[in-house]
Amino acid sequence: MRAELSRVLGVQVERVRTTALSQLERAREGAPAPRAELVRRAAQRLADVAADAEGRARRPLPHLALHGLGDQLAVTGADVLAHGDPPALAAALEVVLELRRGL
């Protein structure tokens, strides 16, 4: 599970980092929100999973500029990879797969 999450997360992080900023500001047809908002939500959910796995309080992530979203996703995903147990890894994988479908 850890290897699968790492692989899927890496692909999505690279996808966000290489998406034009103008595209991040827009929603994909049929998507509920702009791509940037989907990335922010996914990063927050990953941060929450990591906090739960580490036994620490959940905290809201800062609202970064569009060009920082890939890094924010990478860092929150790395926290889950470093500290997550199998249920946390499974939850994080679902978050990243949901993001993939939304982008």
C-alpha cells in the first residue's frame, strides 16, 4: 500500500506542478470546483490523515499561491507516507485517487 500511494502521489504532484496556472484556476468540465481548490482540499485531507496517524491536532493548511500547490500536496503526502499505518495509507490513497479523477 505504501509503494502504491507513493507512486500515485508522485504522479499527481508532478501533474499539479506542470499544469499551467491558468488551468489550475479553472474547473474541469463537470468538476465541482476549480482544480486549485481540489488540490487544496486533497492536501488538507492528507494533512488531517497524517495528524491523526501521528496523534497530533489537526490544523488548517495555509492558503498558498497556485505555484506552491504541488509542493503542498507533496509535503502532506510525504507526512502520511512517513507516519501512516495501513488504514491511514488506504485513506490517503483514496484522497489522491479522488484528486486524480477531479483534475
